[in-house]
Amino acid sequence: MTAPSSAPFPFDNSYARDLPGFYAPAQPTPVTAPALVKVNTGLAEELGLDPMTLATPEGVAVFAGQRVPEGAEPIALAYAGHQFGHFSPQLGDGRAILLGEVVGRDGRRRDIQLKGSGPTPFSRRGDGRAALGPVLREYTVSEAMAALGIPTTRALAAVTTGEPIVRERALPGAVLTRVAASHIRIGTFQFFAARKATDAVRQLADYTIARHYPDIAGAPRPYHALLDAVIDRQAALVARWLLVGFIHGVMNTDNMSVSGETIDYGPCAFLDAYDPSTVFSSIDQMGRYAYGNQPDIAHWNLARFAECLIPLLDEDKDAAIAAANDALGRFPTRFKAAHHAGLIAKIGLDGAPDEAVAEADLALALDLLAVMAASKADFTLTFRRLGAFAADPEAEGSVRDLFLDREAFDAWAMRWRERLDARGRDGAAVRAAMDRVNPAFIPRNHLVEAVITAAIERGDFSPFEELNKVLARPYEDQPAFAAYAELPPQMEGYQTFCGT
């Protein structure tokens, strides 16, 4: 067992305290030579932690699993899950250990978890370690998502371990310290539902309501309200993924948080050329989790969540199933409302005076996506440059040149400008509004790969630092870093990997 330290984490561990039997005690495995890559200063301050203390050798030892801070209760969480549609009754944290929870300056409770800190009782013969590449990817992408305004887990710190780990080849080992609203997943509910442990499902549901949805605690039917609330958050979340071109890559039920945060950045990536069938994950051979499939998969996963709640919804099973189906039937409407409103805003036409105008605006936005798909236009650059075109007709070429079929774009652009003119919108105001929802900077695949290569091959973390600096202000023009917003190189056959 590792020795306790006095690192200042004001832990208050409700999951360990309130849910015995929902986890296994687990201790981080010490490493050879921990070294700090980065402490997330802004997040540390949000959590009421001292970034300078966290960057000391004692803090680094905590992040590496070398020492357990005072007040921590290290545990590995139990959960099950559907992986690519196939149910596994026992998964659990195989390479992650929850140190405990802290309540930040904003009053929000958050988990502090080490990812890659060694084997746990759920490791299934795995080494429980993480390679440096996946740690840098999750740090970069999760922090970029936070800056984009998308609910997500966060990265508090990354450290190297001084030890190689063996995957396809020997790679530097690393540990990520992840911060989450919680690590309760649909798969957590499935673990107990599969064992017909209804009291445990009820206990978990009550805890989830108290922690994430306290406003429904007094509802006449709290478990119906919980199902509705989780559906609402997931519909909004996946809509926001699509609006920035994000592909999760492995939307198994154990990778869907009931808090409504994006979790588990394994083979994730962002679209370059717009194509709804895009898949990057090396393990997604059939395209189950393609960009355009994500809403349907979220709906399917939520149905698995609803199945877990059936015994809580009504004593009459038929009535419970009917209630669950009724709630699930509202997901497509909720997703489309969020997604369609976002699409209209992305072309500068939000705030329609009536429903008929809004429908016409939506049709125009969907037509643009069709033209983009046919011409393989870059998703992020099309919308960002369209904002410049709204303000300055001379900027047409910068967006037009993204399309193989320029005449198709011209025809669409003429209709779009007519609608803007009919609204009497000021071009500069339209651009400002569009720039608030259309990022200039995203964690492009080639940029993330360059960061990883520099760190692994040369021990150079300066590209990682600079990329994270740029991505922290995604909606701002940053002329000094214009190269990060350029059209990416062709990456034929590019794949991402889960990193386990």
C-alpha cells in the first residue's frame, strides 16, 4: 500500500461513503520516476486547489499514484456495458482509480480519478497502465471540448511514469488525472440490473438524483423524472458534438455518463471533410459509431438505461414499459430541436420571427450540409469562413475554394445572402454571431498526432503546450497561430486507437 501524503485535496467522498458494494478498494501502483507534464492551473483553481502545490514533487507523486493524499479513499468502480452491441456483465475500472471527490469553489462536486495508475480488481489480466499518447490525446481533446462549451470531463494533470509499457511496441508510460461530475455510467446501472439487484438500482438512482438532478428529488415520480432528465442532457450533448464535428468513436453504454458529460476520449477525433459516414476508430469495423450514427446510438443506449429503471417506474411491468417507451420516444424530437437550432445559428439565421421562417432557415442549413458532403468541404473552415463572407462579400473566395463543385456552392450562397438581406441583418453583426458558435480552432487530427509524436519521439512537450494554448480560445481569431486553422493535409486511412 502506498504511503499517505498531505497534498491539499479537501476530499468528501460520497460515493465511497453512500454506496458500499458498488466498487472495489484499489491502490495505485507506484512507478519508477514520475515527472510532471502539465498541471491545469485554471481547473485547479476552480476546484479550490493550489496549482503551485500540485506542481511540487509531492503533488506529482500523487498524480503518478506514488502517494495517496490524505482523505482519499481509492476505489475502482463496478459497471457493465454493451460494447458494440454485445453485453458484458462485468467491466469496471480496469486502469482507473477514483481517489475521491472535492467540492469546488462553485459548489459543484467532482471526482478526482487517476487513469493509467495500475491494475485493479477489474483489470482482467491487463496491466492497468496508459501510454503517453492516449494521455496527451485525452488531455488535449477534453480541454478543447470544455473551451468549446461542451459538457465534458476535464484533465487536471498529466505525468510520465519513467517506465515503458508494451502495446504494439514499447511506449512511454503516463497517468492522466481526470475530473468528472461523476463516473456514473449507464453501464453502472446495467451492472446491478443484470443481477436483478433492484434495491441497488434504486439506491444508485437515488444517489444520482441527489448528486446530479437535485431539482427532481421531490418530484411525484422521481425515477420517471430521472429518465427524462438523462434523455434531455444526452440529446443536447450529442447535438453539440455534431455541431462541432466531433466523433466519440466508441459509444458503448459504459462510455455514456448519466451526468450528461462527454467521457472516455479513446479513439475520438474531429471531422475534416464533411461526411456523415466518417469513422476513425480502428476497432469500429462496421461503422456503428460513425459521425452521423451518433444520435441513433445515443437513443439506443438510453433504451438500455430505461430497461434498468423498469422495476422503479411502476409495479405493473407493462405500465413501466409503456412509460419508458413514452420517454424514449421524445428523444428524437429533443435531439432535433437542439441540433436544428444549432445549425441555423451556424449560418447566422437564428432568431426567426415565426415557425415557417425557421423551417425555411433549417432547410437552407441542411442544403448546405448536402453541398458540403458532395464536395467534401472542410466542416470547420466552411462555417468559420462563411461568417467572414457574411461581413465582406470579397471574402467569398476563401469559402468557395473549399468546394469541389463551386457552382453548387454559388447557388446555395445566393439563396443564403438573399435570406440575410431579407432579415436586414448587419453583416458585421452576423459575422460576430456566427463566430461565437463556429470555432476557428479545433484539435485537428494531424495537430494532435504531431503533439504525440514530438513527445514520444523527442521528449518535446512544447507542441503540446502551444496547441493547448491555442485551443483554449477556439472562437477567437488568433493571427499569431493562423497555421493551426489552415486546411489540414490529406490523411488517407487515418485511424485512432483506444489506447488500452
